[in-house]
Amino acid sequence: HYNFCAGPAALPATVLERAREELLDYRGRGLSVMEMSHRAEEYLAIAEQAEADLRELLAIPANYRVLFTQGGATLQFAAVPYNLLGAGGTANFLYTGIWGKKAIGEARHLFGSAHIAASSEESGHSAVPRPSDIALSADAAYLHYTANETIGGLEFDYIPEAVRPDGSEVPLVCDMSSSILSGPLDVSRFGVIYAGAQKNIGPAGLVVVIVRDDLLERARPDMPSLFGYKALSDAGSMINTPATYSWYLAGLVFQWLKEDIGGLAAMDAINARKAEKLYAAIDGSGLYANPIVLRNRSRMNVPFVLADDRLDKPFLAEAEAAGLLNLQGHRSVGGMRASLYNAVPEEAVDALIAFMADFEQRRG
Ligand code: PLP
């Protein structure tokens, strides 16, 4: 079976096998990682190794802290403004789809205002704003964007500049939930990066936040203590009990990326091949279509529609019977979506393409 789920997503088979081997008895210690105290030396070694491997994979500079926290990416929609609006100012956003809209909504809900510095709404979110379209407010405290809109399948092809009209720079904040670790990244361009784990990092229940250390002093004082980047950082992400098992599994995924895949440049090449061939199959068919401009097509989430939506149900049923799972589009938009996260092997994409061609020949 191949799993194209958008999240929680497929995990590498070798990671799951390793977890199974270690499930009842972690390396002869006589207990499961799930049963370890998060303060125990052997658990701290697991947690620290995971951070070290993530730092190596993304070449995270020393002046960035890495936090392993909870509440999903959704909690970061609130935590980001709490942490960055302590000196006043307005949260600024690039609006490119449903997840960005939720982040904007949360900032407005909590702090009354949010400035949309650029939007792709007019294009039906089929192309991201061009750099020249971005206009921050004079009082911008930071600029937030969604690197890859998981539902729309719209991905930035560049890292935006976060500059106020007077030329001063503000921190760039990015929701990378569905694209982190899909390829190399220049972390130094960002103030804050956050990502829910359940796509390219590991199981649900964990969020990774990467924050530049000069931003730890900008928090509002009225913030719940668990939201605080400084408090989390000072406590090694252990203010309270962290998601210990998810953190451990994330560590196994980082090791898989390093050792089995050979790092993020190698991952990038595999992801490019996977996405290119699926989009080529869609574009070359008379039955399937994807509306996103070429340069902003997501490599991780490939939505497509069938020319006749009466074929949706048979398509999904036959795909499932062929072992191609979770191809249904998000409930808010319908159609199909194939998520091609890191753990989806190239053979899975080949199998999907062959199935799509066969289905079109028989039913198209
Ligand atoms: N942001 C993006 C880009 C996502 O894809 C998702 C979930 O799919 C979220 C935020 C919300 O994540 P969570 O369910 O971890 O709160």
C-alpha cells in the first residue's frame, strides 16, 4: 500500500520498523521510550540527539534555538503574535490560502488587527504574490507567510523580504508545516520557522519551532507561560512533559534523512523528480487538471480534479482497491490530492501515475 495522506502522513517504513524493534525494550533498558521519564538521562540523550540531527540537516545557525513543543501549528498562530508583539506594532501577513487565513484570523481575534501585506486571493490562490506586490504596514512587527499551502497546493518559489516602507527590516515568520525538510533551507533568512510534525517530521502531537535568539525578548507579558519561546528555550522544551514519543520518532526520521537518504540535497532531488512526473502526467492527460501556475506548484501536495466529478467516487474506490490510499482532496475543496511528502517513495508516484493513466483509458 502507498499512503498519500496530507497529514498525519506516511512515515518511512524503516523508521516504523526501527520503532517496532525498540517498542517494548529500548536498547536493552527493559522499558519503552514511551515509559521513560523525560528527565531521565537516557531520554535526554534521545531528545538532544534529535535536536543535533535536525540542526545538522537544516544547517541551523548557532544563534537559533530549536523548540519541541505542542498544540499543533494552530497554537503557533496565537503563540507567534504573543511572542513578537510585546513592543507593539501590527502583525503583517501574506495571504495565500486556507492556512494563512487561519493564522490571520487568530491574530485578529487576539489583538484586533492584522495587515495583509499581499494576497493571492484575486487569482483564486493560483499564484503567490510577486515580491513587488508586497507592501508592509509602517508599524509592521513581523511578516508571516505560509511556505506551502497544503490544501490549495500553492508553494512559494522564493523567500520574501520583510521590509517596512521606511526600509527597516522586520522578522520573517514562516509556517513550514507541509514543506520543512523537503529540501535545503537558508534558516538565516528567518526570524521564526514553525512546523507541525505530522507531515515531514514525525507523528502528530509535536511542533518544531526554530527561533532566532534576539527575538526571545519581544514577548507580551500577558502570555500563557507554555506559549513562551524564551521559557521553552530556557527549559530545554521541558516546561512540562513534552510529547516524548513523538520527539523520539522525529529523531528516527532525522536519522533516516541523514543516513538512508543522504541529507536534504538528496531529498530535494527525489522530491523534484516525484512532483515533476506527477504534474507531467496531469498536464498530459485529458481527464485530470491542476490550476496552479507552474512556478508555484507545490512539490508536497498535488491537488487535481477530474473533468467529470461523477468519476470522483469510482476513481477513489478503484485507487483504494489498487492500494493507493488517501487521495481524496480536503473536505473544503473536494477533488483529489496526492501528498508526496518525504516518506512517499518514488515507486508510489509511479504506481499512482500508472493507475491514473489506466483509469483515464477505461473511464475518461
Ligand atoms: N499550517 C499548515 C500549512 C498545515 O498544513 C496545517 C495542517 O495541515 C496546519 C497549519 C495546522 O496544523 P495542526 O493540525 O498541527 O494545528
